[in-house]
Amino acid sequence: MEAQWLQLSDDLGPEKVILITEPSTELRGILVVDNTAAGPAIGGIRMALDVTVDEVFRLARAMTFKNAAAGLRHGGGKAGIIGDPDMPDAEKERLVRAFGIAIKDIVDYIPGPDMGIDEACMAYLYDEIGRVVGLPKVMGGIPLDTLGATGFGLAIAAEVAEELEYVRLDGAKVVIQGFGAVGTHGARFLAERGAVIVAVSDSRGGVVNDDGLDLDKLLVWKAEGHPVREFADGTAVFHDELIGHPCDIWVPAARPDVFTADNAAEVNAKVILPGANIAVTPAADQIFFERDILSIPDFIANAGGVICGAVEYHGGTATQAFQVIEEKIRANTREVLENALDKVTMPATAAAELARSRVEESMSYHRSF
């Protein structure tokens, strides 16, 4: 386990890798604080049965780059709780509170919601440690998942892609894998710009309608707890069947490593718009570049959630958060894509250069003796 993250460590981090076990609560957790040169690390906690140290480390580095690219006064970190996100509420509260007690003294990490962890979990953590982002509205938070901060940012990144003539949003066919907190709002904001949602999936499968799914009805169906693959206005499919489905915009908004060297050649899209971190492997990015498919870097496109969290943490409002999200994601997406065009390089390379330079500059202002 240790060798996994050691192979990925470099001059930027990680600063801390902490494995947590608490036998009395059956808690097993992971915390990676990658880099705090710009300020205390912000990054979500995800709950999954198969979350690993390697995954959390890669996500923490993505948060370092995401926060640096967004110009936030925060570094990057990430955490994982090994467990079933659909466990009974009382059991989930117990595990989340135990995790909070375990990380209470790691004051350079500020947790937020991620896959399997919601605003209620953030309230439990705040009760234990007093420092989180993504609190419920009644506690003064900006409920980023309810408002759709990350999905809104995806739509802004798509607008920039349209301005640079990679895609036309009006009538654009969209596939979304991960029709949850990010995917549902991404669908809504893209549809407001004229896009047509033709396929979506959640953890139990997917549904396809090339004439366009009735999004309003689908959102109600999803909110009622039904699997999207049972939605009547389309054809049920399995997850892998969406990889090569013809579309203009493909949104991976679920787990890591959706696109790899093994399947990137099957993709039939103009733009990859990641709602999830590390959804595209470097090998897949290279294949997309060679095939003239625009792959917008994850930490550029999906920064809306952490930007919203940072605005909340520093006392801002939801209105201010959405203004900052639009400003930063629009500027950063344009800068990265234009740099990639100028240098004839992958957007992922241009984005990493941008983020790394900002992290290194932040590091240069710290005393080294």
C-alpha cells in the first residue's frame, strides 16, 4: 500500500498520508494532505467500499492543482472512508463522527462533501471539529450539491469550448455517467444552454434516448430514488455501453479512470467534460489528443464545488460563489485551451503547467531555513 503513493510523490507532496482505524466503530479511513503552500488544504471526503490510498493520493494532487488554478488561498487534500455509502443513516453518522474525531487535530485539512458524503455528514463533522465546507443552509452554509455549483462550472467550461469552436451547445448531444449530485445539475445547466441529454447512468445502469431524454421527468424520477435504467422514456443499457455512444459532449461524473488506454479509441464525442476528478488517465488523454477530441482537464472544468466551498469558508454568499465560479472557470478554461493551441500540446499538459507554476510560486514564499 505504501509503495503506491511513494511512486507518485514528488517535490510538491504529499505532506501527510494518514491511515485511520478505529476498532470500536469499525472505521477505516485515509487522509492525504498533499500541499499547503497556499493555505490549509480543502478537499472532499468520499465514501466507497473500494477506496484506496492510491486513489486518495491522486485525488489530493488534483485538489492541489484545482485550488491553485482557481487562485484560492488553499492547498489540496483528500480523504476516504471505506464503507458502503448506502448504509443506514445512523451507522453512517457514527462512522463520519468517528472520522472527525480522528482528524480533529489535523488543522491544515478542511473537509468537504464528495461521493457518498452529503451536507448532513458535513454538519456531523462540523459538530466534531468545527471546520468544514458544504454545510447545510440552516447552519450558514452554501449547499453546493443542492445548488449545483460543480455542474454550473461544467456549463461555463462548455461555453468556452463553444467560443473556441470545439462544439455548438445548441442541440449538442450529451452523455453523462454519474447522474448524481454533479451529473444531475450538469445536465440541467447544459440543457439551459440548448444541449440535449441523450444518455445518463448511475450506479445501477443507464438509459438512452437519442431523440433526447425528458430531463424534467428524469430528474423527478431520480429524486424519487428510482434507478435511471428503469426510466420509461428510453432504452436501458449497462455502463460500458455508454463509452462509445455517439454524442458531442461526454461527461464522466462518477469514479476515477473512466477513460483509459483500453477504451479511449471507442469514444465517439467531440468534447470530454469531466465532472469527476481523475476520470481520464494520461494515456487516454494522449489518445484523445491524437484523435482531435477536446479533453478539458478535470481540475479546470469541475472546480465549481471547491470554489463554492472556499467562498463559504470565508463568509461569502451563494450569489458571490456563483459569480466567482463563472469568473474563474471561464478565465482558466480559456487560458488553458489557448495555451494548448499555441503550443500544440494536450490541454492536460497546459493545465498542469499552469497549476504547478502557481503551487511552486506559493512554495517560494515560505521560509526554507
